[in-house]
Amino acid sequence: MLILVTGGSGSGKSAFAESVVMGLKTRPNLYIATMYPFDEECHRRIARHRLMRRDKGFETLECYTGLKDAKIPSSGTTLLECMSNLVANEMFGGEAEDSASRMSETEREDFLVEKVTGGIRTLAEKLDKLVIVSNNVFEDGISYDAQTMSYIRVLGRVNQELARMADHVTEVIVGIPVKVK
């Protein structure tokens, strides 16, 4: 079973996703953390998320890139948090960045979408239950620089593919989960 939880920044999507995992009543529960702690703000957010799940029985695996190679147990439920971080890590520090000089922008975006969604497909094949959190960063109407627009396009395509793959999709809006699929 694949469950996608999406929402804006601070919408409550992480807390909702954790409640979904807890409601499945499986063990072990694995938390795949994708936020690379590159500054003080990241360290604060990571500490807050660890505190939120402290007594929930999660084991944590830090996986910033290369999701398909992650070593995970096949039982229990895995919570992957968050696709927006994983896409950024792959885009700005992973294999795609190294290959950028040899690819057109379209080829690079296609490569990134396939790398990330391929990793999710690999995980989904190994796992009974996978809950994925992703950000909705598409509604502000602002035009950004080319690199940021490329990131938004890639994350949008990844989210669309995950929604197609998912058994259930929920968008959390101001703390209220709204079933989409």
C-alpha cells in the first residue's frame, strides 16, 4: 500500500502522516529522513520532527540521495519525509548535478523524475506499507529564476507520478486532511 500525503509548509502534513503510520499498527516503523542538515534552520526542523515522533517507535534512516539503494526492512511501515527535500538533494548535490553539463534541461529534468520515482517504485516493491510526505509548492503564482522553476517542474512531475502510483492521496490544508484519492 502506498499513501501520499501532501500540503503546504506548516500545514500539518507531517503530523498527519505520522498518525496514519501509527493507525496502521505495524512494527517496525521506519522513518526515512531526507533533509540534509546544512544550516541552523534545518537542524531546528530536524529536532522538532524528532521530538514529534520520539515516543512513536520509529527507527530513523537518513537518506539524502539514492533512495533505490536504501537498506530497509520489508516488514512494518515506512514513512518517507519529504519528497521536496529528496528532489532538491538529487537536483543540487546528486548525480544529476554532476551530469548537468552533458544534458539539456529537459533531459536533466526527465533523469531526475525517473531517478526519484524509480527509487520510490523500488521501495514500494519491497514494502507492504509506504507513506510519503511531499510539499505543495505550486500555488503562489510567483515566477522564479530558471533553476527554481526547474525544481518546481521536477517536484510537480514527481508528485503527479506518486499520486498515480498511490492507493490513497490526502492533502492537508491548515491541519485538516482532505481525501483526494
